[in-house]
Amino acid sequence: MIQKFFRTFHKVFGLLLSLLFLMWFLSGIVMIWHSFPKASQEYRMMRQDPLPENLPSLEDILSVLPDSIQPSSITIQGKYGRPAAALGAKGYNVEYYLDSLVQVEAFSEQTRGKILAEWCSAPIAKIDTLWKVDQWIPFERWKKEMPIYRYHFSDPEKHQLYMTSKDGRVIQFTDKQERFWAWLGPIPHWVYFTLLRQHQTAWTKFVIWSASIGCVMCICGIFVAVSTWWKQRKNGILHNPYKKRWYRWHFASGLIFGLFAITFAFSGVMSMTDLPQWLKKQKPKEGGRQEKMMPGRRGMAGGKALSAGTYMLDYRKVITGCGHVKAISFESWKSNPYYKVTCNGSVKYIDASDTSGIRPFVLTQKMVEADAAARLPQNARYSLELINEYDKDYFARKKERAPLPVYRVIADDYMNTRLYYNPNTLQVKQVNDDTRTRSFLYGGLHRLDIKFLTDRPVLWHIVMLTLLAGGSFLSLTGVVLTIKWIKRQFKITDKSDRR
């Protein structure tokens, strides 16, 4: 009875889901190299002219603000082809051109052309006015921005740019090659089809339910395959109990790649949901220390006013010394000021308190200790060391190598927390038992983000391609069997009609 139920469940949902699984596996191969296109600010930044050296002093920049306003952020970069400073405070944001200290004009049709020139210099071939989301902006959130303008450029790459009509924000920028690969990779893999994706709730439920039912379908298939093989085990361990070709291939590929199909679908579900409560580590009811988690501060002053007097190094010297600077922002780590300098293809962090020269801003052990104490439970004991090798929680991923060296903090709290501080890039990574579980259930099972494999990129590609190819073949056999079953049903119906 159980085997009959499992066989029926596997056959019925196999008819519905085998094509979807085939689409997921094949598009997963493409996604190893190509993802969904997006408007890259790095691309726009590279097209900007470098900041000039003859800019006003910080004091002159701040003098344009009312006496009651103390900025919490300052960023200097190109705006409509001219250097400008963006000054931010709580409830107050303003931009000034630095060549005249005149406020940047409000968005208008005249400035729209300047924005377009920052992205593509080719002539505009056509402009579409969109009142509905389309394939390249298939998200429900953009409905409130309608109408959206889509610009077609007459360059060899066939660039297309999407801009909001209200404030001129660029929300998408693609070329023909990105669109081609997107149709083969991320669109089918993430089910980014416009009619479904524009309804966030429906899209989420479709992916979760289809992948979840797919897991059960694969489990039923493996159960049926093993039980069928077990009944005929006297014919040999390697005996295939089926005689017809496609059944034999489906049986064999299911035994080999069925478990991967289950984990692939399950990890897809985990990418769409939070970690279930029953998988989260529960805080000890007794004997545990009082938890007081404080966010460590990196970057801007966290909403607090910047202390302009601490930026002793003139930002103009940084622009001159670094060369081809596209943007510079005033930031701080706790009370330690530094400049974040964006150049062509690189970001530098410069100590703003050192007037002796242009020196990198790096985290010291004392800074790390202070930040770790703020992040960890109160009075928690921990060890700190500078490491030059990857460990189980900090290792290279497929697309980017995790930078070394880093300061590693190992705490003795009940969550087994670890903190990793990169002294040069100022990046902080926090890992605990819950993030490890989630990382394995999605990154580990879906993207094979496993240290043994990511440390060996060639092996990672071999394993991933083998599994995806095997899953594709397994799904293909299911599709073929589905088509054959449908044909048989039509033949049966045709014979009944003749009678």
C-alpha cells in the first residue's frame, strides 16, 4: 500500500514538475558564469571624470549649511558632470556644486540628459514609456514609480536603460549579451517571469511550494526505486529492474542523482525562507550570561554628527596623491576618522588623522578589541589573533576570494560566535551557530560553498557541473516519460472514441 502511494505520488507530480526541474538544473549551469543584469554603480563611476584638485576646503563646504545643521555624512563625487558634495544629517540632505558652492538644481528634463550621458554616450534610438513592469524590472516595488522610461541606445551593445520619471534614478541597465544569458540562466532559474515575479507573494509561494513538493516527489521516487530493486536483488546488485530504455535511464540516474535533486530543491526553499524556529539554537534558560548585543560601527558616523576637526588631513591632498579619484567620503570607525576613496576599479581607505602623509587606514588590535566587546554578550570571554589562513567559517567563495589576513575573535558564548575583521578593507563578518546552519542549508547544499571544494576551484567546477548535468539528465528522462504517458492516454482516448 505504501509503495503504491509513493509510486502514484511520484508519477503524478513528476508529470507536473519534471520540466520545472529540468529548467532549474540547466539554467543552474549557466548561472555558474552569468547572473541577472543590474545597474552597476561601479560602471557609472568608471565613466565619470576624476575629481579636480582645485576644490574648496572642508570649512568652505560646511559654511553653506545653516548653523543648526551638523552633517553626519559627506560624500564628494561627480554630479551632472561637475564635482559636488552631498551633505546629510538627520532629516536633512542637500547637494552643492563645489565649483560654485551653489545648490544642485532639482531634477528636471534638462538634468535627465546629463544622467543618461553618465551611463552611455551613444545616441538614443528610442524611448518607451512604461506603465507596467517588464522582464528587466519584474519587481512589484517598481509599480509605484510608474511611469518608467526605457531608453534604447544605438550602440553595438544595444544598451537599454530604465529611469524613474520622478527623480531620474537609474534602476536597470543592460546590454544584449547580458539579456541573452539572463534568458538562459537567472530568469528560468529564479522563475523571474514578469507575470509571476511582479506579484511578490505569489512568486514566493510558487517557488516554495513547487520546490517543497519536488522534494517529496524525489523522496518517493527513491523509495520506489530502492524497493523495486530490493525485490529483484537476487538478479545482482547492479541489476536494473526495468526493461524499457527510458525507464532504465530514469531508474539509474535517480539512484545516482536523486539525493542531489532533493538537496537542490530543499536548499532552494531555504533561500526563500528564514531559518525555521526549530532549527535555531535556543538560549539556555539557566546559567547563561545576560545577552547584550551591540552593533559594531563601521563607515559613517551612524547618524551622529561628524567631527570635522578630526579630519586633519586635507581631503584635497588625498585626491592629488591617490590620482584619478572618482569619489571620496568622510567616514569613521568609532571615533577614528578616515576617507573612503573610490578610484577606477579600486577602493582605498586613507587615515584622515595623519597629516604626515597619505597613509592607509588599518584596524589595529585595540580597535578590534573595542568593537568585539561591543558586539559580544556582556562580560563574554574571547580570544583574538591575526590569521593568514582560512578556517571552517572564513574561506574563499566561488566568485571572490575572502581577503587575508584577518583578525579572528573566538567567543565562548552559547552561540559559539566568531568575528572576522579585515584590517585593510574594514569588513566584518559575524558567524554563529544559526548562521552556520543557514549557510549550510542554502550555500552549502545549493552552491556547494564548502571549504574543501572552494579551496579547490577546479574541483568545485567539476563537481558542480557533474551534479547539474546529472540532475538535468534525470529530469530529462522524467520529461520523456511524461510525454510518452500523455501520448498513451491520447491513444487510449482515441480507441475509446472509435468504439
